[in-house]
Amino acid sequence: VAIALVTSGYNQSTNENDASVTIDSTGANLLVLSLSVWQGRSAYSFTDNKGNTWTALTEYGSTYPQTKQWYCLNPASVGSSHTLSITGAGGGAPSIVVHAFSGVGSYHSEGGANANSTAVTTATLTPSSDGALFVAALSIGSSSASDAGAGTYTGFAIRNTTGTAMGIAYSYYIQTTAAGASETFTGNSMERQTSHCCFLAPAAGGQPASRRMGGVKFAGNQSLGMNRW
């Protein structure tokens, strides 16, 4: 079964401190939350009203905008009224996006990139197998211009800053054949920071590679010739 988008959602802070987004995550086995926040104001916490356990990825950004992503693979609880919240960001003006996907097998890699220019390209991530998923996010502090994604990524949207929130742009890409992939965000000339993460589809037949040979699945105690699998 190929990886597929189930739903996505977005919201910005209205008080410079907190932001929440609510989705119907029914059918998803991967959730990815992307955060845009002002540099140095990262005294925030992240909560999931359904009590799932999330893995935090690296927070990127040495000046001005910062980005960070979290993921939850095989969540214990999904469904309607699924609310994810960033709280107490210390004036960091958070904006958040959540993507929900089905058919995901495992986490693969992440990377970040920064530029003070009209464009920034995410770190290039190279999956180890076909059918991989990539999720990209951009943090930007300007409300004067929209940013645009490029290349093979889809589902792109731009959300500019308000008086109480950072700007955020985001996109995703479900690849056919394994190859290095990156997203380029273009807009006005200023500091901009990206986060980028990659996930793999399940191994063929739903079995780990060590238990597959020539399309034949072997149980733990079966053997072929002198080789035990």
C-alpha cells in the first residue's frame, strides 16, 4: 500500500504565545507537526489531546526564524477532534502545521537549511527505498510577500505573518523512485529557515528485509538450504 495524505491543518497564534490545530486523523498512521517560531523564544511545550507519544526532531535556526518538526508513527489514538497545541512560547509567535498520512513504514532522516536571500532550499534527503515521503516547512518573519514552493513537491500553501505570529510555508512529496529530494521556497529577500524530514514506505510484503528472499516470506525458524532466516 502506497503512502497517502489523509488530511492536514494549520493555525497561527493570536496572542504571540500559543497555537492549536484540530484535525480528523482517522486512518492515519503518521502525524507530522511543523513549527515556525521566533529565534530565542523557544520556551514552549507541545501537547496532543489524544495522549500519543511524539518524537522531536532538531530545532533549526541560529538567528530570527526557527523551525522544528515532531512526528508520531503508529499513534495509539487517532480520530475526530484531534488537537495538537504549542503553548507558552514566550512571545515566539508560533505558527503550526500538521500533516496526517497513511501507509508509512518507518522514519528515515531529517535536515535543515538557512538563507538570507530570496530563496532557500531544504537539505537534500536521500531515502533508501522507493515510495518515500518528504515533509518540508519554512519559517519566515515577513508579512509583505508570499512564498512559493517549487519542483516536485505538492500540497503547498503559504501563510503569512500576522501581528502575533510568524509566517510559515509547507509542502510534502510522495516519491515513486528513490532519489535525493529537496524543496525550494522563494519569496522576498530576508532570513528564512527550513526543516525537512523523510519517511519510508513499509518493506515489500510488510516484512523486514531480513525475512524476505525472492518474494518468499520465511517464518523465524524456517530455513532454505544451509541458511537460516
